Amino acid sequence: MKKSAATIIREYGPFPGAERVNGVTFDGEHVWFASGDRLNALDPASGEVVRSIEVASHAGTAFDGEFLYQIAEDVIHKIDPKTGRIVSTIPAPGNGGDSGLAWAEGSLWVGQHRGRRIHQIDPETGKILRTIESNRVVTGVTWVDGQLWHGTWEGDDSDVRRIDPETGEVLERLDMPEGTGVSGLESDGGDCFFCGGGGSGKIRAVRRPGVGPGPAKRE
């Protein structure tokens, strides 16, 4: 297993009216983050929140190229980001113990916090298609370039790790600074991860190993 210290490229927040960052996702332009009672669209270049949608948002967030998906207690809402309307709702597999959420290969991937596992589910029905076991608490979940990564956070220890999607074996680990937790995780599709910071109210851009410099900053 490769192990290294996480490189934090940039910090965003805290944001007015958002005491927590639960889930995070990226639509190619904005970082959407869940703050409990709404979804917020962050411009990663300016660091400004440019829009919000009023919706329950207690854990993971995902984007399928058209729709947002948001864990709210024990269900997952499918949301039209253009209108803010909930299009459909499916049961979440953890019955309220769900954490991270990602979209890949036509499926939703749902982290189980204390269950230490990740479920691949049918986005139309919520049916569990397969399960990947982890050896740590699972917070955020993301796929990038065929790699499955998830966040962990136990006590003051937190990391972002790449696991084998077949066996759950840990292949690579990025250790966050002590006291810096990862509550949600999303790749930008390139050189960085966006990591939710839980009760800190912050989002941190962390460099993905082996790729470039991270998001540009616009003054």
C-alpha cells in the first residue's frame, strides 16, 4: 500500500448560513455541497457560493451529468438542478446509516458509515447490486479514472484512500492533517479531490497523486 500525507491545495469556507458540510459533488463547473437544509453551488475559482436549493441534505451528494442525488435521512432524492424540484425518491440502503454518495457506471455508490462498506445500487429502485467491504468507517465516496476512493474519519484521524473495487483491499492512502476530517469526497475528474470538512464548515481541495496542480484561483 502506498501511503503519503495529503497535500491541501486550497480551503473554502466557512460559508454564511452553512454550519456543516455533509456531502460534496462536482458538476464540471460548480462544487455542490450539502449543509443540512439546502444544497449550495460553490464556484471553485472564486470561492463564492453562487446558488442554493432548499432541500434536506444530511449526507452524501452525487451528480450523474444531469441530475443531483442527495441523501436525506433514510432516502435518496433525485433533484433537477435547473428547477430545484425533487424528481423521484428511492430508499437508501443503510436505513439512515448512509454517508457518501457517488455516481459511476450508471449506478449510485453509497457509503455505509459504521457499516464500513460501499453499496452499488440501482438508481431507479434502490436495489443493492453488490457490496464492497472496507476496514474503516466510510464517509465520502468517489470514482475517477476507474479508481474507487473513499474518505474515512475516526476520532482525530482521517484519510482519503483508494481501494480495490473487487476485494476492498487498500491500495493507496492520503493521510489528512490531525484534526482535519473528511465528511464528503468528490473528484473533479482531474487533479484534485474536494473534501467536505464536517462541522468545520469548510471544503478542502486535496491533490490527487500523480496528477497536476489543482483548481485555479480567480481573484
